[in-house]
Amino acid sequence: MLNRQPITLRQANDFIKQHHRHHSSTRGWKFGIALNDGEKIVGVAVAGRPVSRMLDDGYTLEVTRCCTDGTRNACSMLYNSIWRAGKEMGYRKCITYILKGEGGHSLKGAGWKIVDDNAGGGSWSRKNRKRIDKHPTEKKIRWEITNE
């Protein structure tokens, strides 16, 4: 049985650094939720402002990281928990992005819907602002869940 527990940004980032397949820690956050199996943390989710400023209307929350150690159903429970907490705080919509190569079964199981199957991706590096990409640059899929 999985149990929810509060978590600090530092604790969440430590878990993410150890377990996330392709992303490192996150910077900004509004809140986070962890799951434990009675002995240890098995997953974390971090909620923050939407990365896209066009979606940052004050009523939209973004799951910027969802990470587990592979425990069955943990991802769905984390997505569901973030949304339930967000709704209670007055958010009307929650979004997240996954890579095109990922399945999205956890999101579908938690009641989320695809709203853009060709979102984002690419390099942050520009001719006049060089950056080294430490993340996958493939296209992403944007999912959302709303109060409606």
C-alpha cells in the first residue's frame, strides 16, 4: 500500500537526481508530494508554474517532475494527488509534458487528456546564446486535466 507524505524541494530533488531517467533536479516549485511504501520513498511529484509563459494565467499548475523507482501505479497516484491538491488550492487546470517516446499510461489512468501531441522540444541553444543540451530534445506531448 502506498502512502502520501509531504516533501521538501531538497528531498524531492535528491530523489529525482537518483531515479529520473532523463532530467535532473528542478528549480522552481509551488509544492511537492511524495509516496512511500511504509519504509522508503518510492516516488515524488513536483508542481510549479507553467514553464510556458503563455500558459501561466495564475490558475494553471504544471507538474514539472514526476519520478518513481518503478513501483507499480505510483505515477498515476502522484499525478492524481498533485491535481487533487491543486484543485483544493483553486487551480482550474494542471498540465504536464512527456516525451513522444513515452507511453503516457499513468496520465491516461489518472484521467488526463492529450491536448497537444507535437509540443515543445528542441534545443534551448541559440546562435547568440549558446547552451549545452543536457536533456532530450525530441518533441513532447502536452497533457492536461481541468475542473470541467
